[in-house]
Amino acid sequence: MMRISILTLFPEMFRGPFDVSIIGRAQKKHAVDIHMVNLRDYATGAYKSVDDHPYGGGIGMILRVDVVDRAISAIKKTDLSQKIHTVLLDPSGVPYKEKDAQRLTTYTHLILVCAHYEGVDERIRGLVDEEISVGDYILTGGELPAMIVTDSIVRLIPGVLTKKEATVDESFGPSGILEYPQYTRPDTYKKQKVPSILLSGNHAEIHSWRKREAQKRTKIRRPDLLFRENENHDR
């Protein structure tokens, strides 16, 4: 069973998203154990301060390195596994990709550190194995990115999805490109018809159509993915 520990100042934010749907079922099936760690539990002093003003001046508060260090150390003491991997969710991290989600499933224990408002003490970066960004935009904290990363990982854990093929023919999957268009009933809606090939029952032709449509969609919407695919083939 995979274990995910999330270091956050707002553990209550995770209750709804992690209690329902696929992640909720995965926890009930004991495929994953998700544990919220309140950083305030590792603060000291009368005020239990977890952040402070930046040296040199500036706007906002910075997450303290000593608090984060104590939290990470405490978690690691409860797990002697060699497969622990610590990640900081931060806008300056490396852009997150599907291949990263697949890679992270190889660890038995992930520690996700949620960044904070204005930023984190630079020394915190020395406490983690890698830094991840979920996009070129700024959020109020690392909680939502932690949810995104957790969701993308949990669905890949064997046994979580009913059909293991569900993670094969999809956008950013093994093919590296966008998924082909899909349709369901009704076959005609407001004069828009489902492509006749999908109703033909000819699976070979359907497979070819889907491959062509996936390439076409990717070329229009994400040509950079096709460039990457061709670059990988050339190596």
C-alpha cells in the first residue's frame, strides 16, 4: 500500500476532495493511505509560529525551515522504508507531467510539502528530493497542487481503477499525445451525428480512425507534444 503524507497548514481543505470518488474508494480498498500532517503541530513557542517576515524586508510571510524540518524528520522516523520521496509543491518547481505521476507511483511513501503564500525559506529546498509546479500561475498555497498531484498518482496505482486499460488510451499516456474524440448516445443530437465509423463494428477501422484523430487533435491543440514524440524517436 502506498502512503502519502501531506504537510499543510490547512488539513481541513482536503476532507471533501479526498473523501469521495476514486480517491475515497482507493483509501477504503487500502490501496493508498493518505495522512494529513498539520505543520502547526511542529511549531514551538507561545504563538506556535510557522512563518515569519523575510530578512531584508519584503511583503508577506515566509514558511520557516525549522518547522518544516521537524515535520519531515518526524514522518521519516515512523517509516524506515528506503522508498520515501519528498516533494515541495512550489511555483518555481519543475512543470508537472504525466510521466512524473507514473514515476512517483514507484515510491512506497511520498511526503508532499505545501508551499506557503509569499514563499518558503530557501533552506527548505535542501530538505526535499524535488520541487514540482502544476502550472505557470500563482495560487494562495500548495494545497491545491498537492491535491492535483495526489489525484494523478492514486489513479495509476494498480487496482484503483476497475479497468487497468483506462490509463492506456488517454491524453499524455504511453502514446504521449492527446486522446482521440469520444461519443456516446444519442447517436444524433441537434443535427450533430456520431461519426459513422464508430457505429460500423469494424474494430480495425475504428482503431485507425482513432489514431488519426488523436494525431489531428494534437497537431491543432498541442503541436509541442508531436515535436517531443518525434524528438524521442530520433534519439
